[in-house]
Amino acid sequence: MIALRRRGYLNGVAEVSLDVEAPIDTVWAVLADGWSYAAWVVGASHIRAVDDGWPKEGARIHHSVGPWPLTIEDTTEVVRLEPSRVLELDARLWPAGAARITFTLVPRSADVTEVRMAERVQRGPGALLPKVVQDAMLVPRNRETLRRLGALAAGKSHGQ
């Protein structure tokens, strides 16, 4: 069972969360696998490269976003890492802009992990949009992103 809810605002950032039926280490393993991001990040269509050491601070995923052949190529960089707890990313999609995305993992039990995802566009034209407009675009996308992440983690947890 996956329980999804909108958490509201954290420091002015809309946040969604998901209870995943998987241990925290299994959920973290999905986040720590840079090559898996196109499988669960909505909009990501191809991972071109992953820096050695991902997800250490400063490491990047080189990704493509959008349908081929109209893809945009850019990078996502780790800006803060607390292993098995917090992964903060600077996700670039120029010329649209760049966003700060934070994943926070909270163990609810030995087999259930709450995953929180907060995102706010910080640079570029997208940052000029009012927060309510950003939320209208990002919250549904991020709910689906967490559903996909949760499905991968739950599948790994159940040996699938």
C-alpha cells in the first residue's frame, strides 16, 4: 500500500510525501542509483552519464528531458547529502531554469519509509512564476515522481 499526501509548505516550498512499503536502505538505494532516474523522475527521458561517486556532493547526473528528438540536455548536481536521510539536488533544465529539490527519508517502521519531496524553481524564467503557479505545475508531477520511486523501492524490497 502506498499512501500519498500533500504536506503543505516548508519554508515557502510546497512538499509532497509518500509512505513506501520498503525499508529506508532500499529506498535510499534507488535514490543513490543515478542511472535509475529516468525510470522514476517524471519528464526525464534518458540518463547520458553519471559522475563517479554519485551521490556524493558535487557529483552530477547528465540527463535528457522531453520526447525525442526535442530533448533538452542538462545536469542535476548533488548540493547536500546526509546518507540514507537527505539528498538535495540542483536540477538544471536550461533555458527554462533550475530548481532546488530535496528528498528526505523518514523511517516509519522497519518496513515503511516516508519519502518527502520539496521543489522550488530558483533560477531562470521559471523562477518568475508566482509560487501558486509553480505549485500547480510541480505538485502533480512530484506526486507521480514519488509514486514511481515508491514502486521501484517496493519492488526491490519484495525481491521483484
